Amino acid sequence: MSQQTGQTHGVAFVGSGSAKLETALSNVQLAKIVDTSDEWIATRTGIRQRHIAGPGDSVRSLGAEAAASAIASANLQPTDIDLILLATSTPDDLFGSACQIQHEIGASRAVAFDITAACSGFVFALVTAAQFIRTGAYRNVVVIGADLLSRLTDWRDRRTCVLFGDGAGAIVMQRCEGESDHLLSFDLRSDGTLNDCLNAAYEHESVTLAGDITVQKGHFSPVTMNGREVYRFAVKRVPEVIEKALFHAGLSTKDIDWLILHQANQRILDAVATRLKIPSEQVVSNMAKHGNTDAASIPIALDEWVRSGKIKNGDTLALSGFGAGLSWGAAILKWGQ
């Protein structure tokens, strides 16, 4: 599904924020848990460490911290927010954590709900938020990406445990009147035939209730991944979806100031940038210190680059998330009001 601009109301991107986690697990420390090494991990992934949520941390607390920071940077109050969208695969409550965050930050006027699309979740949530803004339904929307993948990691599986970390990031999107619209285009895709390449599946056994009536009782398994297939999928589909989104916007890769991809693997970032002919200095990468934080990776990276002054008002950004589903998507936007 893709769409161009030309709606009644425009969208502006007016604030960003992220949560700060104190505990970092280095590759050297991880090598004491599983058979791996700092060199092996860094060479193949670009990751040097990942942050791990502590006993007092949760999707609620980290998401609330990121959202509050983004709201403050937009010079708004929590009561100004009309809608909160939380992209997460690891909610504190399977019935949803967005309402918990709404209460935590005091956004008493806001509607709140979760979106689950794994590593594509933040881009999917951003595009969803834009539809509410463009129809005039809401003015101020907070989009959060927050995940605690340490909950779903098998720390004995070196194929996956070296990749994942915890975190949360958020942005504020705002309705703007007139001709201005800073969401220039988007393109979203899904392919369920590749679903078995990346999973955190529900495992169960049948329990008899009465007679021949049974129910399923079980739990969600740790993340499993076919790394080779996910890599092939990403380096092929991500450049395609970005190029399609750019085409819808009437732009080319030369118009991009910053490429912000889901922080899955440095090799994927490098391969995508090479195919798109985007210089490495315009590719945002912070996975060395954060690892793969699922739906949180794009907003965390975006916030870090905004706060460092690298991303400036008026810069054109190409965002792309990709992962379980399999799903992928891209959004082309101008940062700021």
C-alpha cells in the first residue's frame, strides 16, 4: 500500500525523545555466556554492546520516558496529545501497554492503542498516525517504538542473543493547515509466505477441560531467525521500497539528507546504502551501542541525531523498517515544522 500527498491536512514532525538505560551488556561480557567473541560479533553485525532493561524497567516506563521527552521537545503538554500509538512486540500486558503509558505521562485526553509489526512497527505506526491527522480527526499524536527484546531472547543461542537489546524512542506528529505536508510519501509491504524466517511463536499443549473439550495452554517461545534469509530479504526489498516511496514523492536518492534504517545489522545498512548510492556519512547508525531494539531502533536513532544537531529542520529523511511478518516499509519526510 502506498500513498502520495495532497490530503486536506498536512503532517509535521515536531519533536523526538528516547529513554535512557543505564545497564549495557558488552560483547566481552556476552562472550562469557555463550561461545562467541567481541571480534566475531562486531565483524558480522557492527554491534559492540546492547542495553538491557533492569528489574524496575518496563515497556510502560521506557515508553513513557521517551514520550514525555518528545512532548517536551515539541513544546507541548501531555494534555495536548490526542492520540498515542505504541509500536511494540513485547508489551507488559498482552491486552496492550499504550493505555498504561497514557496514564503514566498524564495524557488524559489521548486515545491510546498498540500496534504490532515487529521491526517494521514504528514506520507502520507513523503512517497510521498520519491518516488520523490528515483526516482532521486529531491534531497532536505521539508515536512510540518500545521493546524489551531481552524478554524474548534465548541467551544460549549465539545466533540471536548477540543481536538484541532493549530501548524506547518516540516522535510527536502534528497537524498543519494549508498546503504544507512533511510526510512526502510512504510505501508499506507484507509477505506472509516468509513468516517462518523470523518468529517468537506461541507454543502450547492441549489440556482437557471436560469430556472431549480441550484448551491450549502455553507460552511464547524465544526469538528464532533464519539469518541468511532475512539478510537476503532485507538487502533486496528495502532498497526497492525506498525507491518506490521516493518515486511517489517525486524525489531521488540525491534528495535524501539522512537514511535511517531499522538498526538490524551494519552489513544490511551498508548493502542498502550501496545499492541506493547514498554516501555512508548520510546513513544513520547507532547499533554499535544499542544493538537491534526492534520497533525502538528507528526513533532512538532519529532522536540521537536530532539532539546532536546533525538532523536539522527541513532535512529530508528516508526511514525504512523491516522484519518479522515478513513486513517492510518506507516513509519519506521532512523533519520539523
